[in-house]
Amino acid sequence: MIPSALPAIEPLDWYPKKFTPGDMDATGGERLLGRTELSPLEVLVRETAQNSWDARLDGTRPTYGVSLRRADFRFREDLARLLPEKHRATPVGPLAYDCPYVLEVFDRGTCGLDGPVTLKPVQGDLPRNFQDLILKVGVPRDDGKGGGTYGFGKTASYAFSSRGTVLYWTRCRNEQGRLEHRFIVSAFRDSYQESSVQYTGRHWWGRREGDNILPVIGPEAEALGYRLFQRGFGAGETGTSMLIIEPTLTPESLGSTPADELPLTYKAEDVLGEFAARARSAIRRHLWPKLIPIPGAVESPMDISLEAGDATVPLVDEKPGSIELWGAGLNAIRSVRQRSTTSVTTPQGLPVNVLAVTRLQQTIGHLAIVRRVLAIESPPNHDDLDPRENATVTRIALMRGQAELVVATVDWVAQSPLEGMDWLAVYKSTDDWDAVYARTEPPAHDAWVSSSGGEPALVVKATKQRVSKAIRNEMYPEPVVVQPEDRPVRTGALSRRFGYLVPSPAVSPPSTPGPSGGGTGRQRGHAKNRHRLEISAPRLVETREDGRQRQSVIFSVAGESASIVTLSVSVIGDEGAHEALDAGELDLEWRDAVAVSAGRAVVKGGQRASVEFTGAPRRALRIDMSAEEHNGDH
């Protein structure tokens, strides 16, 4: 509820932190927390969203939003009155026309910054979120349940401000259980000396009470929030908003590559557009699990929004593309853990295989392998989550079980996909192993480090070995050894490689009478009638206006005598079931082979031949081919 009248702004009290024994320079926290390969914008999005997810209320779908807007003249004047320049070391000062933008990051449906507003001791599991975020640095959760800490993420928000300054407005339940607004300003700057006193560079603006700095509380805090922030609070709603003053919008900060850097003199529309593109990419890359509804649900786990200026930026395209493939992998694992009997398939109808990853006879995680057949996909023009298009996204996504936030994507299988095929994989640790994996993560939570030492490092090494082995077994099986002519060739490995999609080289038994004059006996004298068929992966020829795709399969039959080759094409349905298509509807065209009936052709032994066919639009297809002896009667 917006206050009916906004009172005149009264200056806040300034509280610079003096050095005491054991204190650290305000910029030293960032150095201790280390570096990351992520851009400052990516770290900001990742860590603030993770902290919002950790703070969600039970039974509530939390909201997380990012909004960049221009700071108008009224806002700059209000902020200058709120934070007057009374000292040369003040990091803000009057905000004239050199502060063109502010960045608002908010969550709702969370607990807000509750708990004591001073550093008084907190017993047991009582809340201490205000202390952890506003008054401390680097307060981790060691149970593995949370995605982030109030360490790296907090310094990231200050680092993203060219003035190192952030405004906080929160609505929470106080120690008496009543709803309460709180407002405070905080800054991280370089240390300095003034009047023979050393200062750390940490600053707060609020209400001084002795040696403490307290937030503005109650109606005054509410009025300041509605005056300076864009997103308010609904009835009974709790959460936190932060306003980053003069965000750093350079190409380096946004993660732009040198090839697409903006000119030094920015136009407003250029800045907003570039930020929108980079922030969208950061949200999709790191938070996509929060955009994927769990099986049986309509809404995603988290309501995420992005705004730049007056524009709302969509996070999922009309043609979703790879995010649906990643989501299929995650949902397949979710289904297994829910003990659901319903199988999960990709949008193209391909079943997703889930494997338990074990160590010392204990399940430490689950691996979902998502197969792709490029010929049946209809990708968007640019897909930033597709490893084929974005080199910074690799094919295996790692995440912890309870947080369900992407730690990293890794390339543990250094092999190119087979022609016409591709794959993605999602590895998710089990809940009771989350804490072990969390202990291997650096402060930025962007890797599982196998050199971290101790038992957790051994777990990461085992994970890498077992995941890479499982993917190779599924997608890159050992080549089939050519057998002598009188022995059948097993093709299970090839069938497993293509997962219902590619022809299985089949060995057809000879159509000769058995000892009793009927059946298909297995007499050694007829072993030479078996014909081995070698088949390549299907190749897309064209996509027709009605969406049907024409494909080509190259094959050959070993031996010298002619063979009858039979082609069967089926549409894959739910749970891997398939329905054969009528050969007359396939528009078959045989090359270097002589068609003798629908779906059948004669091929000379040892000769390379091919067949083209047209399948159903936007459906996964199973292709089966077999060869048998040609006795001249066909």
C-alpha cells in the first residue's frame, strides 16, 4: 500500500567504520573471496537470485526481478538530500547529471531481512538475515541447502556500482512477529585516513544510536522505499529490494566480447538494449532450472522478471529451443526421485535416460542424458543455451539437489557428437550429498573443484569419472567388430547410441525350412545366407513447406551376392512406443538399388546404395532396415 502523502526527505545519519584490531579493508573482502571467470553481471544475477531462493517462504513461489532504469532529476535530488555530502570521504555526494541509471534487484515471497538490526547474539535457528547481509561479510550455509552466501554475492552488488553504494528496503516480520519496513544504505569503498583516524571504507546511512547504526524503521522507511524504489509490496507481502547506484555498464562489466563492445559514447537505447541482452543471457544460463515447471505443475518454481527502461524482456522464446531440452533432463531426474512411473521425453518425443551415479555402493547423484536428432528440431534463430551455438555453454550441467541452481556447465567428454546427432546431460547430486559438493565450491559457487582436498575432492573426481564413462557408453560405444560371415553381428551398441532413432543393423535369419519342414531352423549349412547390413546415420535432405522432412540413409550389404533390403519407418510415441508408417506414404526413392515392392529393393553385394524418404512433420522417427538373401523370386 502506497502512503497517501510522501513526507519531505530528512538526511540520514552517516556512519563510517573505523579500523579496530582485526578489521579488514572494505575492498579486501573481494580479494579474499577470490576471482571468477564469470562477468560481474553474471555474478550479480547468480548470487542475488540464489540468496532470494534460499530466503523463500515455505509453500510460496518466490518472485525475483531485475530492472534497469534511468535516474530522473527528481530521484537524483531526493538521493542527494538523503545522503548529503558532509565529508570528502563520502562515496556518494550530490548526484548530479553524472548518474544516468539505477539498477533495482528485488524478491518477494521471501522472509526479507529479518532478525536483529544490531550485532547482538542470536540463539539457535532464529533469523539473522539483516545481520548477515548488512553488517557482515561471508556468512555461508554449510548444510548444502542454500545456493549462495552473503559473501561473494554481496560484494558483487557493491562492485557493480561505480560508487560502491546500495540502498536496501525490506519488509519482514520483526522479533514480535509484526510486519515491519526497514530502510538502510550501505557502501564499500577504499580505506582512508581523516583527522589521524583510519577508516575501513565501509559506510552506512541510517539512524545512529550510540556506537550502532540502525535502519530507518516503520512508516518513515516505507515512505522512503516508495519514493526511491519502483517495486512496492502487496498486502502482507515480505521481501527485499536493493537499488544499485550508478551501475557499471561497461562491456567488461556486462560480459560483452570485444567484437560486440559498445562505442565509448553510449546512447540510452544502446545501453538499455545491451544490458537487456546480457542480463537475459545471464538469467537463462544460470537460472534456467527456476524457469522449468516440475512434472505435473503449470508454473515454474520461481517467478523471474527482467526489465530495461519501460520494456519487459521475455526470458523464454516462442520457440523455446534448448531450454526445453535442458528442462527435459532436469524433469527426468525430478520424476525418478518422485518415483513417478511416467517417462519424460524431449519436445521431439525422444525418451530421456536417467542413470544413478554411485560411489562405494551409495547413490551420490543422478545423470540424465538427453539425445538430440538435429533433423527433427526446429531451433530458434539464436539459442544462447545451445552448446552448438554458444561456446561458453558446454554439454553437461552440474547442480546440487536442493538448490537446483546451475553450478557450471562442463566438458567432461572431449568428443564431438556423431554426425546428425547431439546430446545434453544434467547431473544433479542427491540431497544428502549436497553439503559434500558445496564444500568443493569456490566463493563464487561456479565450479566443483577436484583439487580442493579431502573426501569432498574424491567425490568430485569419482563424479567426473562415472559421468563421463556413462555418457561415452551411451553415446560413443565401442565400434562393432566385424565378424566372420558365418556369425551374426550384434548391434545393441549401435541401437543404444541412437536411442530409438537410427536404423539398427539387423541380421535376418534365412527363410529356409527347419528339420521338420517348417519354421526357420538354424542349420549351419545355411549360415552363409545371413547378410550383414552396414548403415549410416540419417541425413536431412530438405524440410518441406508442410513441415515434413526428407531424409537420406546410406547403406551397404556385405558379401558378393544380391540381397533384398527392407526399410520400415515408425513414429515414436509416448514411453518409446512406435507406430509404423505405410511405406506408400514415404515417397521412397532408392539409388543404386532396384525397388521391387513397397519398402523393399534389391541391392548388389558389397555395393554402396541409399534410400530417401519423407517422414511425418516434427515427430521423432524410428528407422529399421534388414537384409535377406535374394533368390530371384522377388
